[in-house]
Amino acid sequence: MVKRVLVSIQRSALSGQLILFKSTALRARYANSSLAIRVAWPMAKAIGL
């Protein structure tokens, strides 16, 4: 029971990170901001995208 709750928390946290990364990447693309790309790219590599 506890393990199942922990797994669901981890999944929601991971999907939250993915949503955050996607919105950051979109913002970087539209704003053409090299700083946002520099921040988002290592994050994507760390997550494993």
C-alpha cells in the first residue's frame, strides 16, 4: 500500500518535470532565448530525454 503511494508520487513528480521542461523548451523556442536553452538542455539530458 505504502509502496504504491510512493510510486504514484514519483510518477506525478516525473510528469510534472516533463511538463515543466516542455513549457520551458517552448518558451525558449518562441522567445529565442539562449539562456533558457542553456538551462533546459542539461535538464533534459539529466532526465534522459
